[in-house]
Amino acid sequence: ITAVLEEANHNVTHVDNGMLALCELMKNSFDLIIMDMRMPEMDGLETTRKWRQHEGTSAHTPIIALTANASQEDQKACHNAGMDAFLTKPVDKRNLYKVIADLI
């Protein structure tokens, strides 16, 4: 995903787990977040819920869920956690670009 985003001239910050993702979100401003659902330390759902609580209603950073699980239950869980879009792996780059364009 990083290479695909950089190919389209996006600046990317990559972290290895949900705790680091939340720390980066607290320290920096981002136009968009791509949140992997299966991360160590804290999964994508919990990270998103914590970020949305911190973010409050003053701002809204779009979050795209990224997962290998395409079930309706997973999509609903992502939506309920506060995610704005849902992509399954493997990611088609044209679809990724379209989802990003729709959100920002």
C-alpha cells in the first residue's frame, strides 16, 4: 500500500501497530488514515474508536478500513467503530485511488 500511495505522490507515514498509530495521530495532522484491521498491540477497530473519542466533533479525519475479511459483519464493525470506507486485500490500486478521492 505504501508503494502504491507514494506512486501517486502521497506522503505516507507507516507504523507497525495500533498503539503507534494512535500516538502518531495524537502528534500529527493527517488528511486520511488507512487502518489495517489486524495490527498487534491494538487492532484497527479499537484504534479507530480511541481516535474518534479523542478527535471529538471538532474535526473528522477520514479512515479507510483495510482487511482481508470481506464479511458483512466486518463491514458493520468498521462502520460502527467510526470508519468511513472499507477495502479488502489484495487492494486494487484504481479502487484505492477512487476511495481516497471520494473521501478527501
